[in-house]
Amino acid sequence: MTVIVLTNCPPGLRGFLTRWLLEISSGVFIGSPSARIRDILWDEVQQYANQGRALLAHTTNNEQGYTFRTHDHTWHPVDHEGVTLILRPNANTSHPIASTPIPGWSKASQRRRFGRR
């Protein structure tokens, strides 16, 4: 099983993918092409995606039963002890105010500290 998700890609690329895959929703393609055809499709997606983003997920023989590839995503797949996980960018780095803790104690810790309920 192969799933390709396109975001902000040219309509011609979507038309190209409908030759081998079924578009079940806008920009979401699903099918069961051979591994060779899947790799050719992914190469075409990477070449013609322009400013768009793309995600490929397909079944494989590993612990998870699937693997995925990304093109121009801010989230990236990372291998962690044989399991593929998604590395998301840290949201706090863009807002330095949100990452600084508020000085003082929380009300719950004050209650615990002073024995109040």
C-alpha cells in the first residue's frame, strides 16, 4: 500500500499521479504500485513539487510495518533505535517569551509547601 499526500503542488503533478494512484481526497493519493514504480513516482513528485510539500508512506518489512519519506516539510523522519519517528521543530524557539519560566512558586506548590489545603 502506498499513500502520497501533496500540499500546494501544481495541478499537473496531481494529474500525473492519477495514472497509477487513486485520489481519495484533494491531494491524497493511494494505491499499490510496485516498488520500482513507487520510487519513480516519488522522484517525479520531488522534481515537480516546486514550492509544495509532499509525503510518501508505504508498507515495508520492518518493525513498524511501514516507512515514509518527506519533501520540504518542517517535520523530518529520524531513525531512533530502528524505529522511525518524526522530529518536529521546537515551538518555543520562535517565541522566547514563552520559553522563560514565570518567577515564583505555583499556587499548588505553595499550598504543599506551607501545608494548606
